[in-house]
Amino acid sequence: MRSILTDKEWATRHLREGEDWIEGYWKSRDHPKRAFLIDKICKYLPIHSALEIGCASGPNLYLLAKKLPNAEIRGIDINPMAVKKGNEWFMQDGISNVKLEVGRAQELERFADKSFDVVLTDAVLIYVAPEEIKKVAENMLRIGRIIVLCEWHIFHEWLALLINGYYCLRLKTEAFKLKSSSLGVFVGHWARDYWTLFKELAPKRRVQITKLPKRLWNDKDWQRWGAIIEVAERGTNQ
């Protein structure tokens, strides 16, 4: 059964598992889901700056830098070793417009309003608890002109409720009980009704949800819940 890693566990994962998992992320640059995410981002050209929250060693940003060699691209991740190794690999590959730093999704106050044209995440918000997600989303909207997320979206609420109930019984805890589908339903990780969440937080922005094509990832949970969520200011070029 799945378990949610805490921030401390993510930050120290290299101490328990070694550095192989960091290199594994880096070598996953050819995963078709990554190309799909980058193509969604590049609809919004021109892009002069981008931030990935939870970038690990930076495989998504590697692809983005290849598409946008003149953009200022930054990434933050909670694991200092992933950040260190990623910066080394970017340097070795001669990519100078990407900089990775240690940081958390829950601590975006360090960035000024509208700091970035694009803010993106990839399988990061599935670990952010319901009591934290609203603040994270508000900060993403504050610092980014365009938000592009690859996360778990609730397409079928009845199914999410059923699976949520199963986990509550299995784990014998009230912690994962549904409070609001837009804040989070535990279905192995946190899935959300992102359309409702962003419409409540930014009613004047355009929200678009695209289900990940099944061919992109041979994983039943990502095939069921995986989505690209785009939140853009109205009038933004696509």
C-alpha cells in the first residue's frame, strides 16, 4: 500500500537509498509524459522565465531549456543532493540558463509577485496535504502569469470517495477523510478537483484540464487520475 513521504523523508532520501534515485530522475528525461508537459508549456510562447516547484535533479527543466535556450529557468526542490547533482549535470551539458535551489512548495514567499511567466509542477502537489494546498496554489498564482501542473485530478468524484473510504478503513484513521474535493481526496496520493480550486481562487483566470493520454504512462493510477492543469490570464496567447 502506498504511503506519503514526509518533507523530511524526501529531503534525506539520498541518505537512505543512496544517490541512484537522483540519477534515475535525471535519466528519465525521455519519459513521454515529460515531453507532453513541456509541449503544453510551450503553447504560451514567448516565455522569458520559468520556475519548477519540486524539480528533483531537473529532467523537465533540461527539456524546457532545450526549447527555451534564452529563458531564465529556475527550479526548487527539498532534497539538497538532488539540487547539487542537477546543477552539476546542467553544467556538464553546457546548459547555463538553468539554476536549481533548495526550496519547498509551502515556502514560495521568497519570490516576488509575477516573478515568472510560467510556474510548473510534476507529481509534487500529490504530496501536499489539504490544509496546505490553498496557500500553495495562492502563491503560485501570485508569482506566475501561467500555471501548468501535471498532477492527480478528480475526474470521477464518486470513485474518489469510494477509494478514499477504503484508505480510511485500511489505515484506521480520520486523517484522510474527505473535507473538500478541491482541497484533497486521498486515493493513494492526494487528488483534487483543480478546476474548482482555481476557479475559487482566481475566477478571472482561464482554467483548462487535460487528461493524460493512457499511452504516456503504463501506471494505472496515473492513467486514472493524471492530468495537465493549465491556469492562465485571459488573453494569454496559446
